[in-house]
Amino acid sequence: MIRIGAGLLIGIFLFSAGTARMQSPTEPRSRAEKSGFEETSRYAEVIEFFTQLEKNSPLIRSETFGKTNEGRDLPLYVFSDPPVSTPREAGLLKKPIIFVMANIHGGEVEGKEAAQHLARRLLFGDLKALTKKLTILIAPIYNADGNEKISMENRVAQYGPIGGVGVRENAQRLDLNRDYIKLDSPEARGLVGLFNRWDPHLTVDLHTTNGSYHAYHLTYSHPLNPNTDQRILDFQRNTMMPAIASQILKKHNFRTYYYGNFRNFANRLTPGEKPVWEAFTHQPRIGQNYGGLRNRLTILSEAYSYLSFKRRVEVTERFVEEILNFSAANAAQILRLLKAADADTVRKLSSNKPVQFGVKFKIAALPKPVNILVGDVEKVKNPRSGKEMTAMIEDKVTPTLMEELGMFQATQSVRVPFAYLLKSDKAVVEKLQQHGIAVEEMTSEVMTEVESFQIDKVEKASRAFQGHSVVSITGSFKTETVKFPPGTVIVRTAQPLGRLVFYLLEPESDDGLTTWNFFDPSLEAGRVFPVYKLHKNRTIAGRILSN
């Protein structure tokens, strides 16, 4: 679907209102539970777990949203009361659609286990009432191929599961959390296809940390790209995340904070050096920033890898529980916010009033220093492999006042056009359509004033990254009148995904299609970039190109 706008503690007990109830024999248990949290679930076990749920509850539906590189189906489970099977049915209920995805990195497995436990509680336990207020989508095992490469040689430093975990990359050796723009993997294409169809209001992406020895049980992030609608940024930073963090501390005694690392990803604070807590990238190649450019809420969850496996599953489950509780309690506000973001994107980018977005950015400090909870660890031997694991000392907490580099600012901004014009390019058109962007072609010749970009310099990385030698270009714009023949591709920014259109097609974008080599044949100093910017809102006869 193209969006076009016009105007537990985990174990055999489930907890409800502070009291425990025994798990019914008809309710499945995850491999983590069965093994005493020494092992993690295989793909077939996850499928069987959800199959058993489907057999015993009318409130769950299933579908697949693609296949992995090795041919495994990517399962999606839909929870709602009344039950729904399609995005249209979900839309008619006028409830927020919350999408929880786990295992994007096959070695970060606690989200996969927590997703199973949450699903069980949504159908048979204390979270069942949420299905009346929300439509909840769960993709429990996104990087299914990476998950199946379980070995005790993977992520040996983290504190369990002692039976081993999978690998970070998919079968193409691609990091799926760096593939949201180029969509090289079948998994990423399937996932973005899911976004286009179901259009979730909030996506929750479950991970495990690497790096700094802090004292938080879990850290989190939200969209960090400044081109995101400011109301979304403010709502998540100032309202949503503080409320969720407060509840998870008050109700479950877990310490959480915004994701970061000590400067230069050092495990410990460097003696004698000014302490700094530093967030990670604004680029939409990763999920939470990509979602923000789609005018949607996103939350990155990072369970602390040096917390025990059982506790990591527990904190992840509790974190998602409180996200769902917040979403249900603030459903009307969330729906209004995102509807307004879509409408305002269309309105602003269809007017002739200039709008500027960033193409280059820098990390920036919050207005005041903050107390970051610094932690400590000890070494524990894995009884199966004999290798040393790193274990959090949970009661070792040292609040340390430091600068927090927790936001990003544009260092270079350019005017957003009414539309981009380019000659027919199958690869570019296909990529835009994969993102759910409306693409048209001219049905008659047009002579019009446009802005062209004269390339001065092309820089290409000497080392491959994620299968590409990334590119950046510099140059200057000039205004000229150009005749465009029938068949010229038109990509209007006046659509709900207009912010994403800008990031993909702007020549100097730091994470667009230029970055990922889609325009390489045309990139040469002295040449004109093959995409023109039409600033004036004018009528152009065109037809929508079908996928």
C-alpha cells in the first residue's frame, strides 16, 4: 500500500496485578524457559510455540511478510480483540497498531524469547485487556537465518545463554539494521513491505547492547534524525520515554535510560578524560531513524548484555509491557499526532513557501550535564564452553555527572523541492516503490524552471561497507530551464513519505541513494547530477507507475 495524502518475572509463572497464577498446561513454553534459561529458541521452536497459541485462542492471526535469503518464511502474528486478519480490518477498529520485532541480530536473542512470553500473556494472561485497546503485531524472529547459526563461539563475552546464540548478520553477511535505505536483503524488503501494508503507528525493535559498563538494565532510543517531524521528536523524548522509564522503575525495579556509550565506545570511563555519554547515529539506514522519517514512532530497546540472560529476557518483556500500557493509555493522542504529521508533511511540501531539511549533521550535547549510572562487571566462566563471560554487578551503581551527546543538529540544510525529476531509471524507481513512495511519469512534454546540481567532487570509500563503497558528492545548485520529455519520472515530496523522499533523492544526502551507489554511472566532477529539483508547485500531467 502506498500512503498518498491530499490534504515476568519469566518462568512458569505469569504475573497479574501483583499476584501469580500457574501456567495452564495448554499454554506453550519457550526453549529458554524449558532449559532454565541456558538455551535460546530455534526457528522451528518459535513457529511451533505460536502454532500452539493459534490452536488455543481466537484472538491471534498469522501471516508471512517475506522470506529470508535461505528461504525461511518470516512470520508475523496479529493480536486483537476483535480479531483482525488484514490492515483494512485493523484500520476500521481505529486502534493504534503496535509492531514488536525481535532478533534483527541473530545473536541478540532475549527479544525473541520475550516476544513469545508476551504473546502468551496477551492471549491468556494479565495483558489480554490490551488486545481490546491495541492491534499488536509481533515478528519474533526476523533474522531467522542468523538465528540458526547458534554456536558457543558467538558473543562469548555476554552473560549467557550458555548454550550459545546465532550471528549478527543474515545469510548474505549483511547487517539487517543497516539495510533500511538500500534494501539489499530480502528480509529488509519484506519488512518495509510490512510497513507499507500495516503502517504501524509504533515500531519496537528489540536488541542487546555491546560495549560500555553502565549500570542500566536496559537502554533505549527513539528517532534521532532532525528531519523528523519535531512533534514526534518532542513527544518521544519529553513525554513517552520518561513515562515508560518511570513505570518500569516503579513497578519492576529496572533502571533504564537513553542508549549511549562512553566516548569512543570505551567499555569503561577513561581515567583523566572528561566523561561523555554519546548516542549513536542519526542515519536512517538503521530502524529507529528510518521510522521517524516515515512520520511514525519508533523505539529501540537494548537489553544490557552483561545482565544474565534470564534477567535480560525479563527486562525486555517488562519494557515492552510498559510500552503497550502507555500506548493504550494514550491511544487517542498517538493517533492524532501521527495523522497531523502526515497531513502537515503534505501541506507544507505542496506550498510554495520554502522548507529546509538537513543533509549533513553533527552530534550535539543536551543543554545540561546529566547523571549517568556507571556500573561494574566481573568475570564468570561459562560451564559449557569454559570461556569467560562478563557479568553485571547489579548493585554497583555510581551516578556520574557528565555531558550527554544525545541529539543531532543539521550543519548543512537545503530547500526541499515540490518534486524531483529524473529520467526513467529502473533501479531507482524500483527502490522508491519498495519504500512505499508514489512515483509517477510524465505523459506529455514539459518545459520548466528547475534547480540542477553541478558536481564538483566525488568521494568513494576505499573499503567496502555492507557490500557497498559508499559515496558522497559536493557541488553547487544553479537555476535553469529544462525541457523534460514524456516518460520523465516525477517524485513529489507532497506525500506522507515526503521526508523520506528528500533523504533518498537529495544529491548531498548523507544516507540516500547516492550514498549507496544507485547513481554511480552519472557521478563525475563537472557533470550534472541526474536528478533535478522542481520548486514551484505546478500542474504536471502524469500517471502513477505501478509496482
